[in-house]
Amino acid sequence: MSRMPNYSVLGSGPTVLMLHGIGGGHLAFAPQLETLAQAGFRAVSWDMPGYGHSDPIEPYTFKGLAEKCMALIDALATRHGQQVSLVGHSMGGMVAQEVMVRRPELVSQLVLCGTSPAFGRADGAWQRQFVEQRMAPLQQGKTMAEVARELVPAMAGPRALPEGLRLAEHCMAGVSPGTYRRALEALVTFDRRQELAQISAPTLLVAGENDPNAPPEVMRKMEQRILGSRSVVMSGIGHLMNLESPDEFDQLLIHFLRETQALVRH
């Protein structure tokens, strides 16, 4: 039996669980952990299976990732008898959608950042090509740190905080190449477009104006499919919104959580 995923926790109050993207780790939400704790929340940030100190899973699928996430939510909720607010960035946003499809009763509020309901076309050749392109630098002998130095600035917007990008590079540099490949292979299989209409929790969609991976129009389409959801675009910001402009991101997040908490209770 593999262990519970590794996670960081700070503060007490309603639980907010944050799920990082493909180049992340629990540290990818370090600024939010502190701000949420100060604002009266219990902030939790996990290491996705295979990341940081979390055991890998086999096979590496969204079903498996969601099961690990749901087990963690159950463990967190058992101690406090409550649902969690789920915040998912990029691939973490896909895991969050998968959890919503499988066990919607676990989640009181949903925040999806720089993510999409499907990855590309369901065409094996295109998907293989994407994985190979992303893996090519590693096969040429580059380290994950070198890959991070190239990829992170390319994902950022013009207003990105340099310290935030340094933290993003640090997180990505620590990802194991094997896990990175497995995550990429899983990423291209994701498609939950049909299930968006089932999401009933209050939902906030956060897009970066300059996000090359999940442009604002992708997230606006999601807003049209998720009943009662709303989207916000962070101007001059790219894919790594919570690190590029942490103060602005935290303000949006906390405002949404507080505002919709009242709705969730009644």
C-alpha cells in the first residue's frame, strides 16, 4: 500500500487544497500558503504523485491522480469534518476537474487557473509529437534545470515578478525526468469537455492575458459551460499567474473564497 501524498500545510480554518502543474511541486504555491493562512484558512499544497516526496503511481493516469487527491481530501476532511476548496493550476486544474467528475461532494468551491478541459486533438500522432518535442531537450542531455531556464521565461507575461519566476524554475528543476515524461504522456489523454456542465460548485476561472498554454479564450469557453462560474483575466501575466503576480492572485482567490463561502453554507 503506497503512502498518502506528501503535502505542506499552514494555518487553520476552512481547508484550501492547491494542486500544482507539470513543472511544479508543493513549493509552487508557497506564497499562497502564507497569505491564505494569514487570512484565516488552512492552506494545503501537495506534491502530485511522483513529485517531491510523493510516491509515484502506476499506471500514471488522471484516474490514479484523482484517486490520490480524493484520498488526501478524505484524510484532511476526516480531521475537520468538512469539504475542501480546490485550487488547480494547469495540469493540477485537470486533476481538479477529474475529482469534480468522480466525487463532487468533496469540493465546496473550485478555482481553475491556466488550465483547459481537454488537451489537443484526440489524435495519437499529434500527441506523440508533443511528448517527444517536450522530452527532446532531456534526450539531448540537458538537465531539468536547463529545461526550466528555457521554458519558464517563455511561459511568463511581461509583468511577471522575477522572484516568482526564480521559484518556478527552482520547482521545475527538481522534477524527476521520468515523472515529467509520465505526466506529459498523461496530459495528452485528458478530455473532460462533456462533463463541464455537471460542475455545480461555485467556480472561479483565472486566466493570464499572455498565457501561451491556456489562453483566456479557452477559459472563457469553460465559463460558458460551467453553470454560474466566472472568469477573470490577469493583464500582463502568463501561465504561472500565482507566482508571476502573487499579491493580485491572492486577492482574487481570497475574495472569491470569502464571497462564495456564504453561498456554500446556505
